[in-house]
Amino acid sequence: MISRRAFFAGLSTGLAAPGLARAATGSEFRLDKQFQPKIVKVRPQFQPGTIHVELGRYFLYFILEPERAIRYGVAIGEEGRNLKGSATVGRKAEWPSWTPTANMIRREPQVYAKWAGGLPGGPENPLGARALYLYRGGRDTRYRIHGTPQPWTIGSSVSSGCIRLTNEAVIDLYPRVPVGTKVTIHYPRD
């Protein structure tokens, strides 16, 4: 278990310049303050070491201890493309390679067909700096929690269903999440 001192030292280092990134135009991008990582109070029933994603509010919560979490802003899938319910982190990867699914290629061949053979990991890869692969019943769901080279998408519904964080945020989250971590994806209570 990470010590409280090490946790806050790591958090302050990882979040020292939150939300800064270079857009494709080369200009600086600043993430809206509400989507920058933040320690927040959460309901007491959330178990430490779990992840909760609120689809309608564009937030992912990593539960640190009873009633405390790190809240990250996320981008989610377009309407009807989101995974809902429970999953577990089945594997993890740094600078992962990416291959669009057959459904993605079928839906938008002009966008995805050129990558049918895959794209190696790197700064322009759609999965960004890190990826957490979501599994159900021991099988890959093809949904991921991952970084993005497009931080301006955070706070919107733009993907084919994966949950995107800024690369800075996913780099902060990645070492906190072991394989086997429970993930719950849901719409928030009204």
C-alpha cells in the first residue's frame, strides 16, 4: 500500500501543470478546470481501489479510501456506444499499439480502414500513453480506459465507446490500478 506522503508527493508532481498539451495546430491547450484531476469526497459505499465512471457527467473516480477519490475528467463514447455495468482491468499497457475493431472499420471505413493492420504505440496513437483493458468473464470487451493525443475531447461524447483521459491523467492513474481492479460504468443518479 502506498504511503499517504508518497501518494500526495506523486499527485502533486503529476498534476503540477494540469491540462497542458499541444493541439495539432501547435498551440497550447488548457483543459477546463472542472475536468482537471482533483481529490473529492464520494459516497461511503464506494470501495477503495475501485474505479467508477459517470458517463453523463464525464468523470472517472479512483477510490482512494472511504469517502475520498481522485476525480478525472474523461471523454466517453457517442450515444449507444458505451460499455455499462461492471468489468475488471484484465491487462495494462504503456504506449500501447492500437487496431480499430471490425465494427469501427465497417461504420467509418474512410477513417479507420487505413489502420486495419494496427498502429504502433506513440504520441499520435489514439490510445495515448497508457491503456487499461476492460474484461468481463475473463474475456476482452474491446473497451479501454486510455489516454489520448486529443485532450480537447475531454468532457464530450466522441469516441467509439472507450473512456479517454488526458495523457497526463492516465499516466497518474496507471500505477494506482493493478490488474483485477473492479470498474463500474454507469449514468449518474439524478
